[in-house]
Amino acid sequence: MKGFLELLAEINGKVNDFVWVQVGLILLFGAGLLMTIVTRAFQVSHLRHWWSKTIASVFKKDTHNKKDKGSVSQFQALCTALAATIGTGNIAGVAAAIVIGGPGAVFWMWIMAFLGMMTNFSENVLGIYYRRKNKQGEWSGGPMYYLRDGLGKKKGCKALGRVLAVLFAIFAILASFGIGNLGQINKIVINMESAFFSGVKAPNVVGDASLIALIIGLVLMVVAALIIIGGLQRIAAVAEKVVPFMAVAYIIGCLVVFFTHIGHVGAIFASIFRFAFGIKAVGGAAVGITLKMVITQGCKRGAFSNEAGLGSSVMVHSNSNVKEPVKQGMWGIFEVFADTMLVCTMTAIVVLSSGAIDLETGLAAAGTNDATLVAQAFGNVFGKPGEWFIAIAMLLFAFTTVLGWSHYGSKAVEYLFGTLGVKIYRVIFVLLVVSGALMTSSIAWDISDTFNGLMMIPNLIGVITLSPIVVKIVRNYVDRKIKGKDVKPVLSYDEEIQKVMEEAVRNGEE
């Protein structure tokens, strides 16, 4: 068995390197740059507009309105998407990027987030434009649909569009079981055991997994079942309450740590920019970090954190009651901003102020454990309660990620097998929670990371080839909403849906 796992890990490592390093990062960077250029840097040129239409409008009634059957409000769609994106990647993932790639990795996370804003924007615009209602009256959208009905409608691309749509759905289902479930639950258990049960001796029940891990897993499974089986409406209702609270609480905690080490702020940011292009070995005594490693870690962890380019969050944004594709696209811009520019940056500051990273050499101290580094940094400031706080933050971050990804997997299953298959999928998804709690090998996490990357390839092919559609929709929106021109709105590829949405827009709905 050990030999098989080693072989599996070796094969996965090669596939992962190809998917993420040789193909994925080029596609991610290229797609983000392309969409930034063709939309005339919408995230900057219309900053005031998208800010006023997203978080600045959070207290407006329309933002929380969900009177359409089968839809969720714009704010609920954002919170559910953030629930899935703000997870272990924002804490352990950022710490790992810095430990492996040095402080310069943070710079590349910012670069990818800036470009990723427009990738996520474009995905959501396409998601709303190509969505349709299922048999239960719910909106269904995502890369599967704009690959099939968008790319597939181009001359000679019908078969390609359908194949890529199916591949995306398969990869999304597998990723939902891995990174969306097993990996998140596993991180919860590790942090809970470390923070609250480190002094408790409990017998092992399965391999090296303890009885405590089993109990935590069972509790999480029951809670997950109560929420996930209820479908998107229940998931969105929970996300709407938990996500804002957990994000604000975590940022406040990070700010306390930040101001405690205020004297090191200059050195922290200097190290980020100084090491953005690699770290040289110091006197032959330290192992240098190559430019490739810095860029790879920053871009990969950034993509893993905010999921821009993966096409995953499109599947919940498409359930929004919004009528204007660009309106939901702007929520996608804010999603990436909140996830990476705010939450990940806060984590990076905490890590770089912990003392575990030498700001002069950019290298991590010997024996540094990226999985518990943030907890240790909080512990240095708050004592043991600081470690408890991170364990609870990890619990909320990771568990809401599980909830969000259960919806993504549901939509992928629905595309392949219909609404009946969704019920079976949800049961399997919930039962796997316990497996995540008992998992002691990292191979499942590594493989699911590969499937995450595999989702990205067909999705970005769709985004790039359909960029003219995005430009058409954006220009139409800017002409109508910003320049005040009287032109017909471009809202849906489907004529019937276009008529309904057009009427709603005439009545003042967005």
C-alpha cells in the first residue's frame, strides 16, 4: 500500500506541475491580463462605480431582495461565494506560500488578484448571460453552460464546447470532494486538536487518527447535513450571517497583531518588494529561493485562495436574482478584493511579523510549520487565547468553504445527471466529512489540488474565446448606466429570458 501511495504521489506531482506551472499559471495570467485590457481596466477605470454598486450598497433593499423563485439575493450570492473562497488558503495557504516562496510571494498574490478581479468579473458576466432555469425553477449557470452554449456555438466548436463542459463538470465534482470537503475538514480537525486537545491522550481509532478526530468529524457531519441537504437557500442563509462576521473578526485580530509589531511594518513591506524577484543564497549557508518558486507560490496560492479563473464561484453567482450580467460581475471584483487584498494581506502581515521569517534573508527559520504558523503568531501576542481564536477562525473559514463547495458540486452533478443526481451527491458529500476528519495522508489533498487546476483549463479557454461577448456586454452596460445612452440592454443569450429581463430592467430592477 505504501508503494502504491508513493507511486500515486509521484504521478500526481508531475500532473500537478504540468497543470499549475506549465499551463495553468500562463493561462491565469494571460486571461486576467487580456480581460483587463479589453475591458479597459474596468477594475480601475470604474472603481467608484463598482464600489458603489457592491459593498457600498450593502444596506440597500435591492441588494438583499430575493423575491425571484429559485434565486438568492446579490449579497447572499457574494457571501456564499466568499464562504467557498475564504478558507484554509487564506490562513495556512498564505503561510505556506511565504515559507516556501519567501515574502516576495505576497507581491505575486497581489498581481494575480489585480488581474483575477477581471477574470472573476468576466466569468460572472458570462455565467449570468448564459444561465437558464432548471426543472425546479432555480437558476443554473456556470462554465458548463457558457462552454456548451457559447464556445459550442462558434463555427466548428460544437463538439469542443460540449467536451470541455463535461470535463469541467467532472473536475468540479472531484475537486468538491477533495479541496471542497476532505482537505478543509482535515485542516479543521488538525487545528482544533492542536488548540484545544493537545494535552489529551486519546486512543487511535483508524490508523493514526484519534478518537477526538472522529468525534469532531461526526459533529461536523451532522451540522453539514442539516445545512447542505436543505439546498442553496439554506446554505446562502447561513453564509449571509457567518461570512461577514468571521471576516471582520479575523481582520480585527490581524490588525491587533499588526499594530503590536508596528515598528516592523517598513521592514515587512520592504521584504515583500525586495524578494519579489527571487532570493539569493546568503554566504552559501542558506538555500536560495528561485524566481520561479516565488512566482509559482504567489500565483498558485493566490488562485487557490480567491478561485478567480477556476470557474467555481460562477455557479453560485449565477443563482443571484440580478438582471444585469455586469452587476454580478462587479460583485466578482469585490469578491477577489475582499479575499486576497484584505484577508490574505492581513495573514501575510501576521506571518511576516511572527519572527519565523527572516526579513533580511527572506528565508523561514528551520523547523517552521506553515500549518500552525499563524496560530503561533497570534499566540505570541494574545497567548493561548490567540491560538484558540485561529482554531475557531479556521473552523468557520473551512466549514463555510465546505458549504459553498457542496453547491458547486451540486450544480456540476445537475449538469451531468439532472436534479435527481443532486440528492444522491449531497448525501455522499456529507458522509465524506468523517473521512476528512480521519485522513492522515496528504495525498488526497494533493490530488484534489490537481483537480482544482484541471477545472481552470477548460474554464479559461471559455473565458478567453468568449471575451468578445464580455466586451459587448460591458460596453452596452457602460453606455446605458454610466453614459446615459438609450440603447437596448444585452442581458441573455436566450431570447425568452432576454425579454423577461429587459422588462425587469425597464421597471428599474438591476
